[in-house]
Amino acid sequence: MPTILHINASPRYANSDSLRLARHFIDSVQAAGPESFELETLDLFSDSALPVFGRTAAAAKMAVFSGQDQTPEQITAWESARAVFDQFAAADAYVFNIPMWNAGVPYVLKQWIDIITQPGWSFGFDPEKGYRGLMEGKQALAIHTSGVYAPGAPAAFGSDFSSTFFADWLNFVGIEDATHVHCAPTVLNGDVDGTRMVAEAELTDAAIEFAGKLSAAGTLQLVND
């Protein structure tokens, strides 16, 4: 059975426009697909969602690079990071809901990205050819929301380093099959409901293709099994 990993990067739950849209998309995928799928959700703002990646984990990483033995503490930190990556790598497809924070992504999403984006895990490197993503064959749907900024708005209303950074990261790790849906602005807007409905319609359409590819992934798993 194919798996969707839903990464919720908002702490606002019922008040989150991005989370509401993500749930709409997941429901639309379920309605569009003849195959069932397993859904796993990672709430990045949950207290137990992510391990600390500080001095010990960084030292563990450098020990791997230099071929040195890790200390017991470093082994524990590295295994904790690896568990986060394994959850990411095991999924066939991803749904991200990403509210813009200060023109960028929420800090917990950046922390998650920094934990799983390790050489030999999500990317490789060749001294002559450069970086290569290792997560090929997967698809992603990213929902981007912002309260004041909107595409095409004057510079005084903010900048978007959130969706551009995230799109670049997906490509870096090899997830080239990615769809980005924007819903903005959600605060400085006289017709928020109308803006949300436009995004919902775009997501409903995107769900049809997403579900088809997910079903194909499930069939490939059965053949491989």
C-alpha cells in the first residue's frame, strides 16, 4: 500500500489555513484514487517531533565524514537523526503545508530539513559532477500560505523566500515531481473565502494526477514484493 507523509509546519491547527487546505487535498486524493493509501502525519510543532541536532549530532556527522569512530553519545544522536530520515524515505509521496514566517519557512521545518538532508541519505556528492538528489521517483504537493504577502504585491508588502527555498530543497534531494499551490493573502484580504476557494479548486484538480501516480507507486510496490 502506498504511503503519503503529511508534514504539518503550522502550530495553529484549527486556525491554520495551510493545514485546512492540506486536509482538503488529502481528502481529494482519497476521493480521486481507486487505491487506498496509508497516511502518516508529522506535526513538526509537537514537543516530541524532532530530536535536537546540536553539538553532539554535529560531531557525530563529522566523525562519519572523517572516518572516525563515534562516541556512544554521538551514536545515539546520529541514530535519532536517522530515524527522522527513515520516516521521510519510507514514504512514496509527500504533502507539506507551509505558512510563511518572516518571509521564510517556519524554523521547525528548517530544522527537519537540516536533520534529514545528509550526504549518503538524501543526497550524494561527486567532486566532478557536484550534488545529486537520492530521493528520485517520489512526488510532493506543497501548500504555501501568507497573511500579507501575495505574488505580485509591491515590495513593501513582503518578499517570498519561503516557497523559493522549499522548491529548491525539493529539487536538491531529487524530488522533481512537485506541485506548489499558493493561498495568499489570508489576512490583508477582503475576500479570504474566495481566495481559499480558488486554492481548494486548484488542489482538487491536482489531487487527480497525484492519486494516479500514487496508485502506480502502489502497483510497483506489489510487483517488487
